[in-house]
Amino acid sequence: MKIAVFTEYYPSSENPGSGVYVHTRAAAYRAAGHEVRVYRVRPGPATWAEHAGVSVLAAEAEPLRDEYQRFAPDVLAVHTPHPSAPHTQLAAALTTPRVAWIHGYEAMLTALCGYHQGLDRALSLLHDARKLWRLRRWLSGAAAVVYVSEWMRRTAERNLSLRHPRSAVIPNPVDVDRFRPADHPRADPVSRALVLRPLNWVHGVDVSVTAFAGLSGTELRIVGLGPDAPDLRALATRLEAPVIIEERAVPHAEMPALLKAHDFLISPERKIPTQGVAMCEAMACGLPVIAVRAGGIPEYLRDGVDGFLVRPGKPADLRRAVLELISQPERAREMSRNAREYVTMRCSASLIISKELELLATVGT
């Protein structure tokens, strides 16, 4: 089968963490024996690149369309089809059967999902009303729609007033062979926490810093890039929180080692997550997770079994969960085993890719 993938986000040397969830699929389709090409609409001269064996073309719409037609794919997979994005607009002009992957904000009323504050929140309602109207028309022409969680499907169907006749819930895949527990787990006390999020208000990193105020016997490492790094450092100093902030992007190839160097993951989002891919990858490495009880998270993290669910934006709730985890090492180790087992059952790449290829083959015939 010849599969074309349209996406706005994809890993590159400049931004290795962008669109990893799309590359994971493209690489797996190729490994299964299918011919795969990834297309990104970008200004400037056409450039071909290869990312871990997957051919990627970045070009303006017309030359990209010419190359696409020469490739003559059987099916088109379109990720994050925001109506104003060039790849979404080009896909609508093509006759190839297309499958849309809804990952999040493109089908949300973002003002109600923690993306904005102040005046931006009100302005986003006007923008989102038009966005959702246009997306509804675009999805009506899709052969099938994939949502990454049941919450995402319910939310999109409500916002769009559209229940597509052919839709499926298929989570983002996790390579559980790469993301696996350490061969020799530490016998030390559970103490090392990790946050892997952009350093800004939307991702709630300040909530985790506040939760660690004055804590002893534990340490929080925050890794990411964003404008709030100076404020977060000042907050940690003022609160005497045991926090280390590393301003850097983490290539996906380095993620398993980074995760396995810690005892648990914290995901303190203010915006509502649709699945939590980094969370699932951490669980595959055997890390209990403390995450927000919002969006699609409870579908993939069982409270008190694989970690803890807390209310968004509540440092006191997060602090209680941290103290409970570090004070009960045996329970933490049980959660570690549960997390690995559950995410393997729900999100392992072998299971997910098989489902996606079956759907693509059915649509493309």
C-alpha cells in the first residue's frame, strides 16, 4: 500500500521533538512493508529529507501537489487538520481517500480547555467558532476519522455537531520495546521526579514547583524550553523548592534514558490533555505518573493503580500525591509494574499500528 502523510508537525534537526507521534506511525508503516512519504507544506524551495528512513518533502503547495500526484498514493493520512493550515487546505483539493487524525486543539473550544487567560480567552471563542465550522465541513469529506481518546471523540462530536459515520478511537502508539523499564531498577527510595513540558503557563509547570516548596527527601527535575524559565527559577528559590530546571529540547531518541533516570513523572497541565503521549511513554518505562484528572488522561492512567490523578492547577493536591508516592516505596513499585502492563495492553505500537493499517487499507481500496 502507498501511504501519503500530511502533517504540520514533524521531527527535524531544528525541532527534534515536533510531531514525533506522526513519525512513529510513518516509520512503523514503512517497517510493515508499505511505501510511505511524508509531506509538509512550507514556504521556500522544495527540500527532501530523510528522518530515520522516512522520506519527507517540505515544499510550497503547488510543487508538493505535483510530487504527490507522481507518487499516486492509495490513501492519505492527515494529522491535526486545523482548517487554516496549508496541509489541511491542500488535502481538501485532492481526490485520494483521506483519513483524519484528530489530536486535540483543532477540534476544541480552547477557551474552555485551559489554553488561554485574560482577554485572549474571550477572543479565542470567536476564532474557535469559525475554526470548528470550517473543520466540520472538512471532516464531512473525509473517509474516516480517528480520535486519540474517547474524550476527544465526545468533545469533537459535541463541538462540531457532527458524528462521522466512520470514526474510531485509536490512541497514539508507544514503542514499548524502546520505552521499557531499566534492566536493573534502583533499590533506593523513590525520590526523583521529572516534568517534561514546555516552560509556560499553559503547561502548569509553576504548579509543580509550588507543590515542591520546602520538600525534603525528593528532587524535581524540569526539562523543557519556554519563556517562563527565569520566573520558575525565581519561584523555586523563593519557595526553597528542590527543583532543577534544564532549558533544552530532548530528542525523542534520548527520552527512554531520561525517563529511566527518574522514579516518577509529573504532568501538571492547565490545558486539557487528549491522551498524554509522554505520560504513556513514562508508564511504559515503569514510572508511576501524577497527572491531572482531565480530558483523556483517566482513560490511560488509573488513579491509585498506575499513579495518581489530581485536580488541574492545585499545588496542594499535587503535593499530597507526591508525599504519598515517596512515603510508600513498595506501593510505588507496584504502580510501576501496573503502569508498564496497562500501557502495553492499551497503547503498544504493534497493536495500534495494526489497527491503523487495517483502517487505511479498507479506506484505500
